[in-house]
Amino acid sequence: MIAALGEGEVPTRPPEVYVQGYFDGYAESFDEHLCKGLNYRGPEILFEYVRRVLDRTAGPLDVLDIGCGTGLAGLKFRELAKTLAGVDLSEKMLAQAEARGLYDALHRGDAVTFLEEAPEASCDLLIACDSLVYFGDLESLVAAAFRALRPGGFFAFTLEKGTGAGFTLQASGRYAHHPGYVPALATGRFCLREVGEETVRLEFGKPVIELIYALEKPLK
């Protein structure tokens, strides 16, 4: 947070203990605060972007929810899933997700490590709804996502829109990414199938503009 206020070196990611502690303390009030207080629409918006790129004849998918939190995205994406798994650092957020009864498996841990250790080409769809705002450098995550996806699979996610080059750490403690950042990372790996800008929620009564991406792993 000192770095977020402009003092000292900016880390590429916050410490895991910071993220875990923050969301453990937020878990019980998370849904009500986000959905009712901040008019949060992230899962609904991301779902619509995914529906636009999916082959309508495709069967149920093996889906992994990265930074699944309390399972708000699972409420939307369960209908597409043959299997729905989630990974998150916060034990108490995972407990809330488990209580929904939507997920076939829930894992506590770091998303990059989880993807790197997962069987290669084991997922059809990776989603990350408002969880990658706690990542600055996305290089390792994008590489791990590419490895974990089957050919023809999708990686769909949201990021807060930034104006500075690459990524910037905001006073909120979240990262924002320049619109050119993800296309540059995707080059040579993914095809950029969908990209857009949407108001996903409010903060202090003002709209928060986020970038929405759907990346496809080529068949060959």
C-alpha cells in the first residue's frame, strides 16, 4: 500500500498473505457489498462475451474459475460446465463458494502455480472475473493458461483499464492495465477473439471501466 501511494518500488504482484488476509476479512459481507452497494455486473458481462465466441454446437466444458472468491461467476458459468472448478487464495471466500454447491472442486492456492501443476491441455475455458486486478505482470499467468487449455479453448477475463504503459498500481491497491498490454502478451500464443470496455461496477459513486478479453488457443 505504501507503493500504491507512490513511495518505493512497485511490486509486480501483492504478497499472497496480503490478498489472503484482505479477502478472509471480507468474505462474509463480500456479495452484499459488491452486488448491492457497488452495482457489480462482472460475471454477467463476462458471460455474454464468452457466449459470443463459443461454438453453439459445443458440448459442456471443463471450466476453471481463477480467483473464484465466493462463486459469483460460478452462478453464471455453471450452465456451460461439464465440470466447474475454482481456485482462490482465501480459505473463507472458498467456504462461501462451497456453500453454493456449484463447484465440482475447489482449491486453495496461487492461480499461476495451480495452472502450472495442472495436467496439460486439461481445460476448455478459463475465466477470471475481477481477480486479475491483483496481478500486475501477467506474463507467467498467460503462459500457464496457454499450457492448461486444450486447443480451441478460451481464456476470458476482466482488467481495470489503465492509461500508463504496461500496468500501474493504483491507490486502491489494485492494478490497472493499458489496453495494449494483453494483445502484446497474446501475440504468438492466443488469438484475440473479443475485446471491449464496460462499466463493471461503481467506486465512490463513479463508474469503473474495465477491459474484457476472450483469448482463444489456436487448434494448431
